[in-house]
Amino acid sequence: MSAISDRKTIYKECRCVKKNNSNTFADNVIYINGKYASVEVKLSIAAEANIKDQVDNYCNTDEIYIDSKRNKKILPNQIYNKNVIVIDTEDIYIFNSDNYELKHILSLNNLKATSDLQILKSSIIKELV
């Protein structure tokens, strides 16, 4: 993930807050192309019965706490609030809450060289709304 993030810091177990809903926790949050993006990491997307429902919980948030010790939060205008990057052991996807779709971005087997990481990053940025 650090290869696609614009900053070294990768925030972990970030509390996502939506009014009138229970808090949920995104596995990670990274900074990419001027905003923060939630990231969900799974062993296998195919083995997840409700992956779309799960990652939809990280979309359209009122705030995300990226550092609970310092009570540091980010607000909707700082977040790709309609998207979640989803990574499993084989592939990378982008979830879009507007159309409730999980779009395949790249197979990890296609990452052969360091230059491929920039292609991946550009592909992810293109899909973030």
C-alpha cells in the first residue's frame, strides 16, 4: 500500500462515523492524489459473502478518525467518500457506492516491475471519485 500512497503513513483500524449508524472500522486509510482513501484488505474477495455491504459502511461518512490516540479526524471534503480500495491476495478493486459496484482494477500477478506500481496508482486515481 505504501507504493500507491503519497505519504509514508498508513493509518490502521480507522473508525468511520455516520450519523444514526454504528461505527465501523476500515482496515486502512491512505493519502492519494490529494485526499484520503479507505482500504479494505481481505484474503479472498470471493470468500466474502457481503463484501459490498461491508465496504459500503466506509462510504459517505461524516468523519473518519485516523488517529484515535490524538483524536485526529478527517472530514468528507478530505475523503474519497464514495470509494473504497479493496485488496485481496490476488487482485485490487475499487468499490463505488454510487453504483454499488466492485470494479476490478488489476491482478497482482501483473505487477512485475517497479514501474508497474505507477500504472497501478494511475489506474486507482482514475477510478476514485
